Amino acid sequence: MSVYTQGVVALMGVNILMALSVYAIVMADQVSLGNAGFMAIGAYTSAYLSVKFGIPIFPSLIIGALAASFIGILIGIPILRLEGLYFVMGTFGFGEVVRSFFMNFEPTGGAYGFRGPVGATLPMIYGWVLAFMVFFWLLERSRLGRSLDALRDDAEVASSIGLNVTLLKLGVFWLGSFTAGIAGGLYAHYMFYIESGNFHILVSAMAILCVILGGMYTFWGALLGGVIFSILPEVLRFMGGWRLSVYGSVLVLMMIFRPSGIISRHMVRNAGEWVGGIFRKASS
Amino acid sequence: MFLQQLVNGLTLGSTYSLLALGFTLVLGLLNMLNIAHGDVFMFGAFLGLSFAMLGVPLYLALILAMAGAGIVTIIIERLCFRPLRKAHFLMPLLSTIAFGIVLQNVATQIWGSEPVRYPQATEITQFQLGPVLVSSIDIIILATSLVLMLGIDQFVKRTSFGRAMRATSEKPQTASLLGVNINWVIIFTFFVSGALAGVAGVLTALVYLQITPFIGIRQGLIGMVAMVIGGVGNLRGAMIGGLIIGIIEVMNDAYFTAGYRDIILFGLFLAFIVFKPEGLFGTKER
Amino acid sequence: MLEIAHISKHFGGLKALEEITFHVKEKQIYGLIGPNGAGKTTLFNLITGFLPATHGSIQFLGNELTGLKAHKIAKLGIARTFQNIRLFSTMTVKENVLVAQNIRARSGVTSLVRLFSAKEKRFEEEADDLLKRMGLWEKRKEQSLSLAYGEQRRLEIARALALEPRLLLLDEPAAGMNEAETEDLLDRISEIRNMGKTVFLIEHDMNVVMGICDYISVLNFGELIAQGTPDEIQASEAVIEAYLGREEE
């Protein structure tokens, strides 16, 4: 694999994690436009710990993600009680505050960025991707996952059957910010250099678009969206600079004709039954 | 010195007011954000640029940019809002995110991603009004913004179409039963919203003198901040909110550190969203 | 077991409910009737925590319900159905019932690893039982909205029962049903009482109300105008007036 291709694949892993971070929050019927902020917290925290304190990459990733998710809880408590649109605005306000904070924060380099973290390899990145995918796979099948489905379906009725809607929303927000924090840490340790411009609101927007494209009702959608979004620029090279327009237009059209995205929960269910059927046949 | 900064703040602020007005018109009507609004602003700026480079006089370039931006916004309504009326309420917002990306890309393809110099559109003359130095550009900006804002304010308050707009925003079904053509009201509102963004684009470009396809993001966000601070859905609030934000920004750069500018503005935004979401002047009051 | 005391609900100037006081005894089948707009569903919404009361108190098994959030009230043992059926449209029939078990089953983060435990099997069997008793087992894998109207109503009741509530609130369960379906519904409500539960229902269909209720409260314009057994209510002048209007002298 050439160095260039390695880079694309590595960033694809980060993109997939960011898409999963958005999907986590979407599971509770909310959209966060601020996950780049959590990515930044994870990135800078883990980078700082690695470079200034020599902490090995694995613990510094975890601490970075815990820092991000801690802030996630702090910010989540006040904004999760806001109704949908205001919640979205709150999240992007948060994302921008974080970005401009790091632009000025001297200990992590301020506008000059932060240099130094190393250690993220492709196997490591995809190890994390796999771990999160297993987690989401289990989540989707579990009672907790079904509680979230109920919340998304009809939040009022969900609470009438005893589900604590507020706690569920806070929980997925923690999960989403944690995932974004890991994505940020891996990004920092792969790129060797980070600066606040890397955590622009467009990063949050792109993660959302991955989920929309891939499918909003199953984690496989985030996976597919992340893959497509990362590979598309390479594949569509012949379209030159117009690739983003094509991508955006496809999305706008998709919202009109297939708003739930490419992969629907139905497909996953059917695929699961098909695979199950094959196993049963093979073992009989 | 202070008065000078105040004037600068008002000038910058009035462009934010126009943006905030555009946001609030759509939000007040359909309860949804048009995230591509900032990119329409950018597009308007570039349209004005292109016309000016063709030798068109400033005022005409302004009008053409307004029209162009208005048309783009109508396209946004047609693609991102109308077909998604029955869908989950956040869908239009997500669709406009995608559309914004398309606008940015198109602008980059047509005009390049490097900063482009805005041609000197008119003779810049400076006037000394007491302790304050005001340029003719400032006057153009302030005057245009004021005229437009007053015009919209009076239009919504006094004309029958304005009443139709208010009725549609409060109770679309009732309005429709009373004979209001909802679709036309919506199309018109979107056009006005876009036109305001277009004007704001050209005027802002006249201040900063160079533009890139990426200015829309930040300016759009600041317009949203102004809208929230003034009061979502509140036209007068949007106008005053814009001025306040402009003054804060200029004062911050003058007396504090420019680097903290965004933290302060977005921090204020976040504070209002959490603690005072109805803004300074209340929501949906026209 | 359910004490409604001086409950009032005002929406600005509108008095939706005013000084409502009555109580529901355990294992009763209690009826709430009244013309449209009398405030019946509003009262249900207050009991289940969907709306806050303006004045008054609601006590359930010694617990004060006013001020509690809806999910806490459900956990105390009150389940409800809705006037315009609100099933989980993205789920199958069986899933609608399974999700209602979540407050009794382990449904936190640990549920991710408990997918195949013995307890889970038991809960599944419970759900199957419930579906069979409601005559919905054959359609358990169908999308909930693909069911016929009467079946959807039965599913909503099944979902409410899956919570194993002490008190079941039914909001117009017989709406849109024909005679055969209504007969079936009455049998089921009896069965539910035999299971040891208390049923509190809002209804318009007098056959249902008079046929099965032990005791009835009558609301009109947000006020309690009569309480009593079905016979007493049928003879009550106030009730006749409310439904038919005053006789012209």
C-alpha cells in the first residue's frame, strides 16, 4: 500500500468513527452539529498527554475521550432539554466555542497548532473501528437499543411505558462525544500535527452527511457513509473539482427520494435473517 | 475613538442585521433553519463581483446580486423544503447543509478558492463628522441596510401581503382557508431572505475588499448568533441583534484581543440558547 | 387506590378541569364519561404525568403523582392507552410488547451482553403468552401499523399489560369497533380485572360503560356533575341534561 493510500485509509477510519459519533446521538432523535468540538477535545487532550507527559497512546486516547465525554455531559445537561432546532444550534455553538478556544489556548499552541503526537497505526485505528462496530451491533439488538428506537418513534409514548427519555438522551450524547474524542485522539496521533482549523464546523457537517447518505436507522449506515465519503474523492477524480457538488447534489436528492439513507433497518433485518438461514442450513 | 468604533460597529453590524433578517424570515415562517443562507450570502458577493468586473455600476450590480441570490434561495426552497414538508422536521436543515456544500463547491469552481480582490466600485471619499471618520462606503452600507430594513418592517406590518406572511407563519392551515396562497407567500419570503443575503454579501465585500468561497460559513453563523440574540422570528430583534453583534465584534477587536472574538460571540450565542432562547426581544413577535 | 382530590387544570383563562374529586377502588372497573371536550383525556394526561396540574393532588397507592415525570408514574404501576392509537410504527407487533417490558427487565448498558440469558428467554415467553391471549401471536412479526384497526387497539392494550401495571387507563378503547369487537373487548376487560388489575376507562359507547363499569364519574365542561353506579347515572337528571341539553319549557 502506498503511503498516500495508507493516508486515505487511515482518515477513512477516523471519518467512520466521526460518523458513528453522530449516529449515536441520532439514535435518540437528536442531531449534533458540534461533534468536531468533541473531536478537538479528544485530539488536543490526548496529544498533550502523549507529548508533554510521555503517556503511551492507548491511555492517552482513553483519557482524551473521557475528557471529551465529560464535557459532553456538562454541555448536554442544559442543551438536551431544548427542543430539536435549538438543540442543533446549541451544539454548533458549542463546536465553534471549542474551536476558537483552541485557537487561542497557548499551552496547546494556539493558532500555531500542536506538534508531536505519534503512534497511531492502521491496525490500531481499525481496531478501534471494529470495537465500536461490535458495540453498536450489540446495542442495536439489545433492550437498550429498543428503548432508543421507542424514543425515536414517539418520545411521549416511550415515557408512558416507563423509559427515562432524558437519561437516554444524555447517555447517547456521552457515547457520541466519547466516540468523537477517540476519533480526535487517533487523528492527532496519526497526523503528527493538529490545529484548530482541523475541527471546523464542516467536519461536523460532513459526519452528519455520512449518516444521512449511509442510512440513519442503523450503524451500518454510518459505516457505509464514512467509506463512501472517504473513497469518493479518489474514485471521482475524473470529475475534478466538481466532486463535492456531485456529492452534495446526490444528498439533496436522496433527502427527497430516500430520506432514510441507503441502508434501511429492514435491509439489515433481512440480511441478518438470510445469514442466519445459511448458518442453520449449514449445520443441519 | 470610541465613537469611531461605534460607527464601524454599526456599519459591520448592519450587514449582520441583513443576514439575521434573512434567517429569521425563513425560520419564523417554516420553523426551520436554512443553513445554506451563509453560502447564499457568499454567492451574492461573488455575483456582485462578476457584474462589477463587467463594468456594471455599483447600484445595478447590487440589484442583480440581490436578484441572483433570491433566485438561488427559491431553488433551495424547492429542493430542500417543499418536498420535505411531511418528513422529520430536521430533514430540511440537513438538506440545506448539503446544498451549502454544493454552493461552496460551485463558487470554488467558477471563481477559484484563492481570495479575490473586489474592484474599487466607486470613488471612496472620506467625511469628517466631528471626531469620526466616515467613508462613502460606510454611508452606502448603512443607508442601504436601513432602507431595506425599514422597507421590510413596514411591508410586513402594513401591507396585506405582509399580513398574509404573518398569518402563514402563525397558523398556515387557517391562513390557507382564508384564501392566502401559502406557496406564494413561502416563495416570496424565501426570495426576500435570499435577496437580503445577497445585498449583505456585496456590502460586506465592499468592507473587506476581498472574498473567498468560504466566507459564507462564518458570516452565516454570526448572522445566526445575531438572530438568536435578537429573538428568533422577531424581525426587529434580528435587526437590532445584528447591530449589537457588529458593535461587540468591533469593540472586541479594538479594546481586547482579536483572537478571542469568536469565543465571545459564540459563547454569547451558547449562553442565550441555554438561558434565554427567546432572545432579547422575544420570539415570533412581528 | 387512586385518589383524585380537588384537581384543576387551567390553560390560561380556560378551565379545562375544575375541582375534580373522586376515587377509584382496587379491582374496580371505573368509567369516566361525558360529552366531547368535557376534559376526560385531560384528566388522563394529568394522572399519567403528560400535563402538570394547576391545583390539587392525585394519590396512587400512597404516592403523590402530581409533579412526577411520566416515566416515574409508569414505574409506579400505571399504564395507559391512547384515544388515537399510538403504537410504535417502526416496530413489529412483538417488539411493541417487548419494549414495554424494559422497566422490568435489565435494559441498561448491561442489556448489550444479556441478549441470550435465561431471563431474556422468560421475558420472550411472557410476551408470546400475552400476544397469544390477545389473539395477535400469528401476526407477531408484522409491522405494527399493518394490523387491522381492532387488532391495533388490542396491541396497544397488550403493550400496556406488558408493563404489569396495577392500574390500566384505557382512553376510548371501543372507538371505531363494531358490536362483535366491542363484545370481545368487554370480555377482555373482565379478564384483566380477574388478573387482579384495576381498570379506569374513558368511553362514549354506553353499552360498554353500562355493561361493564362498577362505578362511573360524569364530567361536563371540566366539572364533575355526577358519580354513581350505572343505574344511578342512567337515572340522573344532571347527566341527561348534559348529554341532551335542557328541555325547552
